[in-house]
Amino acid sequence: MDDVWDLVVVGGGPAGAAAALRARQLRPEARVLLLDRADFPRDKACGDGIAAHGRDELALLGVPDLIADYRPTRRLAVVSPGGARVSATSARPNHVVPRRVFDARLVDAARARGVEVRRHQVRALAVLGDRVVLDGTVTARAVVAADGANSTVRRLIGVSPSPERHTAIAVRGYADVPAGDDVQSIFMQRDGWPAYAWSFPIGDGTANVGYGMLLPRLHATGLPGKEVLHGRLAELLPHVSARDLRAHHLPLSPGRPGPGSGRVMLAGDAASLINPLTGEGIFYALVSGRLAGEAAVQAADDPLPAYRRGLEKALGRHLRTTDVLALASQSPGFIDAAIDTAARRKEVFDLLVDVGLGAGTVPVPLALAVVRRWFLNTVRRR
Ligand SMILES: Cc1cc2nc3c(=O)[nH]c(=O)nc-3n(C[C@H](O)[C@H](O)[C@H](O)COP(=O)(O)OP(=O)(O)OC[C@H]3O[C@@H](n4cnc5c(N)ncnc54)[C@H](O)[C@@H]3O)c2cc1C
């Protein structure tokens, strides 16, 4: 058996790497072990979109230039389920970085900061007093479970996953696009709503393209998942020919469980922290990972309450806002009104970006502007 680690992180995606980086940043002498079942670089089904908010997190973690060699883009175009359109410039630039590159760089940065990285698939967990033992061989004072949507550690500590009604599924691929294409485009679909396709150009003549929908809507079709997802992607993006198609579940934040148990903290997808309006999860993985890493070294005697407080402070109001918006956006008319209003008022566009990609909340006057537009659209249609 190993000596006791101050922190063992399970999963080397953005949540796990952030936890490991933060722990060593705050306590350089801390013994931190990062376990992942894969060797890096490894692929991960994702849209590869990293918002400006995610870059803020990279700066906080001490790796501000991690993706500085990728082309920034500010242009965002959205077509709503009913055909309302907005095309505008974001207040701050976003990036598209293949996860094969992004995650490997984060893990390398953790290694360079003194984190020990091992290839290891966690299968068992036991709690022995104030220690957590993984697979009978690895002993930790604290564990961050950052092992993704189908988290094994979450199951082992008896925490339920997101219910199916709060789970989405999406497929992503890569396609050739003109090298000058720098518009991140989202095409929402009324049939099976909420559902949308995206094209996120990387800047090298390729784009990440994909399609996602709620899992119950997929099951309601009665058709094989692959047929539905691939078919709808082709229907919404008829001009692209996508390769390397790969699908994965997205546990959405309205179905989030408690953030852990005992000395085990759940972060990122393992904690169901994906934005229900956009499917963006990298920012939330970085934030929650950072906070879990912080709690592990700053509140080592009892990290979970400190982590819970940190999450509440950083994301509590935002998560409650998106819980409500996810309910409202079950009606495609609400999203039509939001996009319509965003096309007329830049501050509403900026707000949608903040709520959809960061920790934004909705000030009452702007919420009222959208509701007013929703009402007017409904009256006009009648
Ligand atoms: C198709 C699709 C498109 C998306 N598009 C975007 C987007 O454009 N922008 C965005 O922000 N978000 C997007 N998301 C969401 C985003 O991919 C996730 O929120 C993000 O990857 C969560 O990071 P994580 O670190 O929590 O988990 P992951 O990135 O899933 O990492 C989990 C890690 O744990 C490891 N692991 C799993 N089980 C074990 C085990 N038992 N033992 C050891 N290691 C284990 C895995 O190998 C993996 O490396 C998308 C998701 C999908 C499916």
C-alpha cells in the first residue's frame, strides 16, 4: 500500500486537472495523485468550445496562456426553434480547442506542478475512519471524483446520478470548413425541442460540429440513437460532411445531486454541472474542480462542507437561475422571444452569453423584456 496522499483526484478531465492544479498551487508541499483510466492525450466527445469565462478559470489556476495559440473568436450566430436570428459579437472572445489537446495540456501542467499522474481505473472504494482507500491500494485524506458523466466513484459512495429527464445526449464530429470561417453557429430545432446543432470553427480549416437533445426526447422517437443523432446532424448542417462522430451523455445541472459524501467531493460532470440551456460544462468543471482542490488542502479535516460553501458562493444563484430558465425554455416560444430580444438589445445578447456560458444571473428588467416579447409574439401569432 502507498503512503497516505493528501488528495487523490479520480479523472484527468478539466475538473480533475483543475482540482490537482489548485491543491498544489495553494499548498506546494501537498501530496497529490491524479488517476485516469486513459493515457493522455485522449479524445473526449465534446463541442470543444471554451468560453472567455473558462479562460478566467485558467488564469486563476495559474495557466493563463494554456490555449493562447488558438484563434480567439467573438462572433456568435443563433437561430431559434421558431426561426428568430441573432448574429453578434460577444463582449469577450471564445476559443475552440480539441479536447485531445486541451485536456493533455492541463494534465501536463498538473504534472509540471508536482502532481503525480498515473494510469489507473478506479473500481472500488472503502472508507476507513478518516481515510478513503481506492482499490485497496491507494489511501487518501480526501478524494475528488472528477470521473465524468458516468462516474464510478459517485456510484461507489451511493450518490444517485441525474435522472433521465435532466440528461441530454449529443454527438460531435469534425468537418472541413473555409479557413476564414470564424462564426460559432447554433441552429435550434423545434422538432424534439430542446435540441440543437452547432458548428464551432477551430481556426485551422476544420470545425467541431454536432447535435444534441434531451435523452427522453430521443427515446420517444423509438428509433436507434445513432440513426436519430446522425440523421438530425445531417439535416441541420446539410453542407458539412462530419467524420470521427462520437456521442456521450450530458448530465444537466437541474438534476444535480449533493456534491459528495464524507471525504469524497464530486466535481464537473460527476456532479452534473452542465448548463441546461447550452450544454456547456467545461467552465463549471474548472470552477468546481478548483473549489474541490481548495477545500481538500484548506479544510483538510472536513473538506466537504467547505466545498459546499464554495460552490454555493460561486454558482448558487446561477444554478437556481438556470433551473428556472430550463423550465421556461421547455416552451420553444420562450427561446424565440429571448433570441428575438437579444437581436434587438445588445445587453440581452451579452446576458444570454453570461448565463449560457458562465455564472451569469438575470436582472429583473431584462427578464421582463423577454417575457414581454414572448407575450407579444404569442398575441401576434393568434
Ligand atoms: C457532444 C458533447 C458536446 C459538448 N460540447 C461542449 C462545449 O462545446 N463546451 C463545453 O464547455 N462543454 C461541452 N460539453 C460538456 C463537456 O464535455 C463536459 O462538461 C466536460 O468534459 C466535463 O469535464 P469533467 O472533467 O467533469 O469530465 P470528463 O471530461 O468526462 O473527464 C472525466 C475523466 O475521468 C476518467 N475516468 C472515468 N472513469 C474513471 C475511473 N473509473 N477511473 C479513473 N478515471 C476515470 C476519464 O478517462 C476522463 O478522462 C459537451 C459534451 C458533449 C457530450
